[in-house]
Amino acid sequence: MNAVSPYRVLVVDDDAGDVALVSQAIGEGPFPCIVERARDGIEALERLRPPLNDDDIDMPHLVLLDINMPRKGGIQVLEEIRADPLLNHLPVVVMSTSTSEWDIATAYRAGACGYIAKPMEIDDLFRAIHGVEAYWFGVVRRPD
């Protein structure tokens, strides 16, 4: 990716307040990013799977995925992403309020690239988001 093009981040979360904070953190981060939101798992998969006649979809460079959502939860979405040969390359980091070891292990078994327990303090949340950005957009090399 060249230095001018922004990264695309899909935030999948039903909590508008959390999305606003994550979007603000990304906006204040070191990398240019376009943030999109999906309100639940069904909306996320609709965003990621274009209609058959639409080859011009801009895939996100990173998906930040909540676990507990209406209609279709994050683990189901993650399993579908990993089972789809057109999507399974996407880096998906789970962001959840849950600190349950069962939820963390389940997310990794389903194919999560990382798991962040959403910090309660805004400064901690911003540091976590900036760390994810630094890793996925600054350290890791992926094919174009």
C-alpha cells in the first residue's frame, strides 16, 4: 500500500458509543484510515460479500469485531469469514467487553488474529487501538 492511500477499517459493533470512541481513536492514530461500521453480523457479512455482479468492492484492511451482537454474533461471523475463500485472508481482531477465558479461547479457535478486552478508560482504549493500528499497518507485511 502506498503512503497516500488510507487503510479501511470495518468496525462491527451494535454499540454506537463504542463505535464512536473506536472511530475517534483511529482518527487520532498515526495512520490514515477510513472507518466503516456494521451494526451486527448480518450487516457485516453483507458488506463483505458483494453482489455477484459487483467486482469493485473495497475490502477492509482490518476488521474489528464485537462478540455479543443481535441477529448474528461475532463468533458466527468470524467462522463464516474463515470458511469463505474470498474473505479468509482478512485480519479480524475481536474487541469485546468480555474478559472470559472461554470467550477468548473461542475467538481464537474460530480464527481471530487477536483479542482485545475493551478497556474501561478512554486513554487505555485509545492506546489499544493505536497498538492494533501500529501492528497491522506498520509492522505486518501483507500482499496487496
